[in-house]
Amino acid sequence: MKPFCRDTWVEVNLDAIRANVETFRSHIPASTSIIAVVKADGYGHGSVRVGEEALASGAESLAVAMLDEAIVLREAGIEAPILVLGFTPVESVELASRMNVELTAYNSDWIIQANTLLQQANLKPIGLQIKVDTGMGRLGVRTQEELLQVVSALEQSPKLVWSGVFTHFACADEKNTTHVRRQHETFQSLLQSLRDAGKKLPKIHCCNTAAAIAFPEWGYDSIRLGIGLYGLYPSPYMKERKDVSLVPALTLKTRIAHVKTATEPMTISYGATYCAQPGEQVATLPIGYADGFSRLLSNRGDVLYNGSRAPIIGKVCMDQFMVRLEQGTGQVGDEVVLYGKQGDEEISLDEVAAQIGTINYEVPCMLNYRIPRVYFRNQTEVGVFHPLTMK
Ligand SMILES: Cc1ncc(COP(=O)(O)O)cc1O
């Protein structure tokens, strides 16, 4: 009995997750570990099952964007180290301690407050990693003075253990390496200033997927593997380089809910932006923009049916959209692939991203709680998680 009713679902190939971890494992230095980045619910793939598979495949730890995402992993029974990469309100440090989750810091006042809260609550110490902003312009200390100030605050905080120092690259996926090299040089200089000040450095990391591909020698203690874990390349340039061969893990599928053949000109969907001509077969698919299937694909994208492309016709609705099938082929219940492969055809997340004017990262992240995730290993279903109906 399927634990969900609707005929739309995501299939996640755990063999692909494993293969991608192993690919990066062999690409980076043996002394460099892999932090599997499973934020945004595993880039839309499901953070728990992907996190478990990544850890079983050779990743040493996980990283998320916010503490709530770490709690989901802990409550699912994942005991591996988890790092929260983003900002955490200082009031939440007590929860981080109880859940044994590492946090990111870059502000002395925050550190002092965090230590005080943990002391007052008599809770166990937490690991704290210092974020350095070398040119991303998002979070982190930017100067040697700030860095030494934050380290000093940490050293005076018995409830905080300095467990790492890291930076994040803004342009590692680009052919022009000027910015990423400048960032890395800045990072190296700031690390040296810590050594010159007699500090014993904890774990060091700076590479995202793109930097891990292009500069594996910058692996230091760990890489933070996000998009590559899911079999996607950070940019077209990164794909062209062919340094690593990745296996996309996600397929989005649905089943035909209704078919009809036009006997006279028949307008389709809101705004009547498409007119089916006599003889055209129109199929209605039970997924729409409220699922995270972009309305920008209206009259633009394709789906795969019977191993061939079928165009999306009319406006994508909140819960449904229509496609034009070859005459007389479609039956209610037939499977349709929206993202992924069917036969020799493929609609890649790169293609969809280009059609809606974004990057491949965003497309799977848009797929939300209304779509069940079904997990496969060796082409056998090994699990289902439906965010809408399951905890
Ligand atoms: C701080 C941080 N670190 C790493 C990642 C993963 O990036 P990719 O998905 O490009 O690998 C994201 C992120 O925000």
C-alpha cells in the first residue's frame, strides 16, 4: 500500500548519491574528508535518506543551513557530526548543545553570549566553527583583527570548542579564476596570521563542489560537497571540464489524469494562451506551480511520454498542467517524466533551469512538501518519505 494517494512523485536514486561521493572521494586528496551538504532538505532530494547514503558511502559528516535542518537529521537518528553553515540566533545554542550540533560564528558578542547561556544552563560545550568572509560578502569575519578578536573570545569561552575555520567561494564555478584565487590567497593569509599569533588551527575547509573539482589541492581537512552530491554540475563550464563524471539522482514523474482529443479548436488553461487544433490529443497532468513546478514553463517546457518529448501547452496551473501528445497515444494512468530520463530522451535539471531563467540548484529545491520522495537502490524501491503526510 503506497503511503500517499497522488500520482506525482520524485524518485531518488541512492546509487547515484553513492557514485557521486565515490567520484569525489577519488578526486580529492586522501587526507581530505567529505562534508555532505544536505541543506534545503537535501537540495530537494530528502536530507535524511541522502545524508544516510552519503555517510554510508564515505562522507564523514553533514552540513545544513540552519539548526532546524540539523534537528530533523538528529530526530531521524543520524549521529554523525553536523555543522550548521548559516546564522543561528544565540538563544538557540542551548538546543544546539542538547542536539550535539556544531554552529558557525563570526561575531565576538555572539560568542560571549553563547558561552554565558551554556554556562547558565549548565549544558555541555558545543563545537564552533569560525566563518571567514574572503569575498562572498555574506557571513564571516573580514579582517585579521576581527579574526583574532573572535578567536580570543572563543578561547575565553569554556563552553565553546573551536572546531573549524572555513570560507566560501563566490566564483569557483567560473572559467576566470581571478576572484576564486584572490579569495583563496586571502584565506591563506588569514590562516597564516593565526599561526603567527601562535594559534593551533582546528579543521580547515574552503571548497564547495566547484572548487573541489577545479582545485582539489585546496581540500585542506574537508570539502563541502553540495550540488555534486546530487549529480549536478555547479555550472556549464564545470561540466565542460570533464574532470569528474556525475550521475543525476533525481527523477520527477507523474501519471496522466485526463486525456481528450480536440474535435474543433479548443483553448487550453487560464488566459486561453494555447489553442488545440482538431485531432490534437491533450493530456492533463496532476502537478502544478504549488508543487514547485514553475509556471514559467507554461507554453515553454517539455515532458517525456513514451520515450519522446511532448510540449507543455497553455499556462501551468496551481495543481495541474496540460501537454500535447502524439495523436491517440495517451491513456489515463500512463507514466510521464517531467525531470530526468525516459528511454533515450532526457529532460535535465540544467535544461529546465535554463528555460525558467535560473540555475540547476533552484529547480530541485523548488519541489516541495506536496511531492512524495521514493528512494531506490539497485533499481529496487527501498523507502518512501512524504513530507505532507509523514513525520
Ligand atoms: C557555506 C556553504 N558551503 C558549501 C555549500 C555547497 O555548495 P555547492 O552546492 O556548490 O557544492 C554551500 C554553502 O552555502
